Amino acid sequence: MTKRGRIVAGVAALAVASAGGVVVATRGGHGAPPSGSTAVAVEATPGASSEAEKAARKGQLNVLLALRATAVQKGDQKAFLAAVDPAQPALVRSQRTLFTNLRKFAFTKLTYFVESERGTPALVTKYGPSTVSVRLMMRYQLAALDSAPVQTDLGYTFTRRGDHWVLVSDNALDSELSGDGHQQPWDFGEIAVTHREKVVVVVDKAEAALGAKIAKNSEGAVEAVRRHWPRPWDGSVMVVAMHEPRVMSMLWTTGTGAGWTIAAKAVGLYDGEPFRVKTGAPIGSRIVVNPAFRQSTDEDLLVHEMTHVATDSMNWRTPEWLVEGVAEYVRCRAIEDDPHWTVDPYRKEVRAKYLPSLKALPSSADFDANSNRSYGVSWWATEYLAAKLGTKKLAALYADLSVHNTTPVAYTAIIKHHTGKSPAALAAAVKSWRG
């Protein structure tokens, strides 16, 4: 399940009272490569298209890609850039920046391999008949962040110069890639990466101070999630807060209401073909902050999103109202860890504006139609369950739904088993509960 992230709507905001009054917390080439290079020599005939020749090209390009992955791991920039067309300074610069960015991460595993050839007639006309464009996979695992490898896709175009393959384009296939293909944090300008315990924060190089600030807030958010969510979580998380809105292919609006803007999202990561239908829980997550909100990324926002990360392995079948409700529950409890702060204004808003018309717990369509109401009601329902069941039994309900919520009948049975009520009766109890 994709988490929606924190929402803000125009000037609407969550009013939180402090001892000093009320404050507002927003939510819501020419020739062969130089000698000594790692470019790969080829023997295939120009314009080859038989299956055997395609297989030979694939093998040759996979060797080249393996050399580039090794260059990243070893910090060998010369080897990484050896196959890049020296006649294209802009491409060399962008690939150099890519190498620089990748070196700022600790990869437990990193491989690139060709998935398929794709037709790009304009590039064949431009660079010659030996030109081939390929969709390739980047499969990687970040140390201390990913429990297993995850995968994304790229589109590269190569041509032959003499007896070597040369990279002449790294973006010709971008429109054919998956949602986050060639849109990872390292794929844009140079970045700054801050490491603090198991928290990794990625920002633009010019905003390194912001990265340090977010890292500090992230540490507090990790501890808050651990205090208020009873299931184990090691606190491993990456937060991406860059000015580039295309990072991780984010869409920073949601639903049909006017002015709805997403402040941040927890994005699930998977292994295998990026276009395949996801049939299980993600391997890991990244928190991506809306560029418009990156300068104000506070602990409050991060707690909500980190709760999603902490529960990611259990979000596949869990209903959206409980996924978002738990995230809001942990966030509000974290606010009230400080005796000078309260979420009473939020309580009053939910009781007065949303409970009177409550007939059922929010569906995904309800979140699209009215996110503010859906978040509030989901939070209230989760507060009710925590009060009646306790957090350990609440977590057990969450876990049961994540595995067994396969049909409406199964959903009803699980709710009944854990709460003693049908979904309709649970909604009625939530409506009448005063908190």
C-alpha cells in the first residue's frame, strides 16, 4: 500500500495549543576511448538484429555495466567515466555528478544489467547504425537501510567507436521507464548526505545545513515512534528533502479537493521488475519531503512518516484508515510527550466537524474526496482502539489485517475477532466515543 503522507490544505492546519497560547502546526566522441580505459571491446556486426547477435550485445554491455558498478564501489571515477562519450561535455559532467553522488552512499550490493533493447530511430540516425538503446536495471542494497536488494530502471544509449561501446545518452528512454526510473536522489544535481546513527538524510549540496537540521529532528522522531508503537523497529530510515520535485516521481497533490498538497510521503521500495503488479509488502521505504516544505521539515511531520516506515512490512492489506490512523496516533502522542503541548484543538475539531456525520470508517475514496476529514476520523478511531484494546492488541489487529484482510468477509471477521464488533458497530462506537 502506498502511504499518502502528511497533508496540508490551503491555510487549513492543525491547531495545537501550548502553554503560551495556540500555534499552528502544518500537516497535513570521436575515435576509440583512451588507452587503459574500461570500455568494452565488441565484435558484433553493425546493425545486427538476430537473436544471437542481440544476446552478444547484451553480454558485452553487461560486462561494461559491471565494470561501472565496481568503479562505484572502489571509488574509481576514471573507470566509471571511461565509456562516456568524451565529445559530449554535458553528458560527461552529468555522469561525473552521478558518480560523485553514488559515492556518498554505502552500497552493500550494486549491479546494473540490461533488461531489453528499445528502438530509438532518431539516435540511430544521429550516432550511426551500431547505436542501441537499452532499458537496464539498477539493483542495489544500501548498508544499514535496506534488508535486501531493491531495483529501479534506467535507459542508456550506446554506440560503437572503433571496437568499443560508448555511452552517448542517458535519458532517451526516460518516458518508457517506471515511475521512479532515472529519478532517484542521485540522478539530479550534486547532493549532500548526512549520516546520524541509522538515519540518512539527502539534500541538495548547497543545503547541507538543512540536512543536518533534518537529521537532528529525525533522531527525535525515531525515538518517538519507538515509544508509541509497540512492535520492534531498528530506526533505519532515509529522508530525502531536495528542491527537485521529480525525485522519486512524486505527485505533490492528492484527491479532488481544491488546494490539497502533500507535505511528505513514505515511498515503498521493491525488488524485481518495477512495472510488475506489487503483490506483497515492500522491502524498504524512503521518506520524500515535498520541496515546498523541505525548509520546515520538523519532528512532527517526520514522526507521522516514520511510523509508516516502521509499519511498512505490515501495510500491504491493512485498510488505509488504520495505516493513516496509527501514523496520526503516534504523531499526536509524540506531541503530548511534552506537557506544555496538547492536541486538544484537534480533538475538538474532530468531535465537532467530523463525528456527527460519521457512518463508516474512511475508505480510500473518502481520503481522495476529503483528506482532512479522513485523517481526523482515522486518528479518532485509532485513539478509540488504543483506549479500549491497548497498543499491543491494536498492533495485533494491524498485523492480522496486514496478512489476512483478503476479502470483505475476512475484513469483517478480523474486526469482529479483535474488537467484538462488526465494522458498522465499530464505526458507531467510534462516533459516540468522546475521548
